[in-house]
Amino acid sequence: MSIHSLSHEDRIYLLQLARNSIKQAIQHQALPKIDIANLSSELKSNGATFVTLTIDGQLRGCIGALEAYQPLAKDVQEHAVSAALEDYRFPPLTWGDLDSVRIEISRLTQPIQLIYSDTEALIQKLRPSIDGVILADGFRRATFLPQVWEQLPIPEEFLNHLCVKMGSNPDTWQKKHLEVSTYQVEEFHE
């Protein structure tokens, strides 16, 4: 399933909304009010996003949702603030970080379960740099956005790291048949 690309204006709006929301949250002020009624149909529609923050090219926060459950604009606002203040891997952003932080937004398509017979078939079906991947093993679940293929271009290494992120041994994907889903993203950044 694909998504219609956002207009240039909608992208600018979302990036500004993310930055302004982070600024307000850092100052412990109320978040900017979103006037849903006056937004474009794409921004009003439910959407799933990840907001990724970097400083000097290094990850500084990344939070999102795999399933659409709220208007796209609200989803971006919520995940921008969470990426800035609640990503357990990093200390919360400070006012001093604002000038150097860069915001990237990834809008996800609906995940689709990947049907595969064995590990070789799984590797064959993955599309590096195109597919985001979700691994699930019971209640454990983890995802990598398609952008992660830039750091982990070899499918076996990509899956090993994703298993570790899921809280499993790196070779879990080789030893048991995991539930695998893929999705694509529309990515844009400042």
C-alpha cells in the first residue's frame, strides 16, 4: 500500500510544528494548538509517523507509531516531543540543544505481513533501503526504518541488530520463524 506524497506546504507545516512543539515542551509550556479543521485533508487524516532527531549527524532521539490512530499533524507533534524528551536512550533535549538539533519525519504506510518459508526466502524478500522491517516474537517487537539500511546494508546484519533491539539474541531470526512485516516511508527533513 502506498501513500500520496505530502505537498511541500504540508511538509513545511509539519517540520515547523515539530520544532515549535519541542521548544514549547522544553520550556514546560503548553504545546501549540493544532487547528485540525483548517488543515489539508492529508494532515487531518490519521497517519503513523516516526520523528527522528539528530545532532551533528548522530541519533539523539527517535519515537513513533507503526499504526495510524490519530490525525497526522497530531501524530507528528506527539512524537516530536516524545523523541526530544522521552527516548530512554538519551537525556532529554535542553534549550542549548535546539540550534543544533535536526528534525526528520518519516510517514509510514500500513505494515504488511511478509510471508516466507525459511531464512533464505526472508532475505530474498527484503528490499534494502526501501522496506522498514518489523520483527515480532510473541510480545516482543521492534522495527527499523528504511533509513537504517544506510548503516546496516547487509540483510543478515540488519536482522541481527533488529533482533537485539527486540531484546533477543542476534540469530533469533535464523533459529525460529518470526512474524515479519514491512512498510515504506515518505521521509523529509529540515
